[in-house]
Amino acid sequence: EVQLVESGGGLVQPGGSLRLSCAASGFSLSSYWIHWVRQAPGKGLVWVSRINSDESRTTYADSVKGRFTISRDNAKNTVYLRMNSLRAEDTAVYYCARVGGTGNFGFDYWGQGTLVTVSS
Amino acid sequence: QSVLTQPPSASGTPGQRVTISCSGSSSNIGSNSVYWYQQLPGTAPKLLIYRNDQRPSGVPDRFSGSKSGTSASLAISGLRSEDEADYYCAGWDGSLSSVVFGGGTKLTVL
């Protein structure tokens, strides 16, 4: 069964850091683009970042550029999102999602999400 | 303010057909494919439509997508109570070099 499982969320103070993980099972992560999408409480979906299969291409939303870094370890079947200089407005559920054979931005599998709360 | 514009709410009665619109510009919908996602309360989003009008396997044919110019629409026919959810359009914006989502439409089945 294809699964994505996020972890690493929690409560962090403004200016702090967190590293989120997205662990895949049931398929080889190395063949797929992976994206991070976040959703603030009661709000809509917002795209955060993406990484291609061999880590040669990464893209970020302007709101996180320079603060967040996406990476992957295909041997561990895991994608990471390193988040630095966190702000209150980064508070959200963070989802990782896979791009399957459904167009460049058709996320066919999503994780359950991990909650990041930035507060003092 | 979302780059893609959706109505905040829509509603219908069981069996009805409802449509949800998504308005963009030449840099996103006008030149790239549109995707639609359904998010049931408390769950992760689910892909409903890809490449404007294609359904992933397992998505009922009650759901259909279309695109014309810089606008797109999601149609749901034979509305059911389990269709009550938030619906989002999405796509690539070449000017922003970013994936963009609509603000979401909350569908209520009366």
C-alpha cells in the first residue's frame, strides 16, 4: 500500500527551527517529485516547496524562500523540509504529496499532515 | 488573496448538479493545466481532476472538469451528502514560478 507519513511537527518559538520528515512506504520515492503543501488552521491550501527525483531541482514559494530547505534521502525513502527562522504565520498543518502519473501537479498521494505551531 | 479565484461557498440538494468556478490569468490557467482537489473535514486533500478534465482511477464520473481560456470549472452531478467538502483548484503559475491554489469552495449539500 502506498503511504506517505509526515513527522517532526510541534511547538516552536518564533525564530526557531524544525525539520519535517516525509517517509514513503509501498513505493520507491526515488522516482517521484515530492511537494510540501501547508494549511493554516481554518484556511486554504498553500504550496510550499517541491523537489525532483534526484534532488537536482528544488523550488520554493516566495514566503519561505531563504528560510526553508527541501532535501531528500532516497536510500531512506524520505524527504525532508528544514524550516528556519520560523514565524507565527508559518503555523499550519504541513502535508507532503507525491506527483504520480497525473500531470506535473497532480498530487495522487498525500500524507496525513503534521502540525507546526509557532508561538512563544 | 489567492491567485486563483473561487467562490467561497456553493450548495445544492441531493441529486442536483453543481458547478464550482476557478478564475485565473494567462500566466496560470491560461497556459497550464488545472487540477481539482477535494478535502473532506479533518482529512488530507484528494485529487479529483488532473490535466483539466481527466479523472484518476476510482473517482466517480459524477465529477468532471473543464477549462476555457483563463477559467476552469468543476461540475458535480447527482449530488450526494458525502460530497460535502472543500474543493480547491490548483495549477502552475509561470510568472510566479510557483504552484498556486484557489482559496477553496465549501460545498454544502442541503
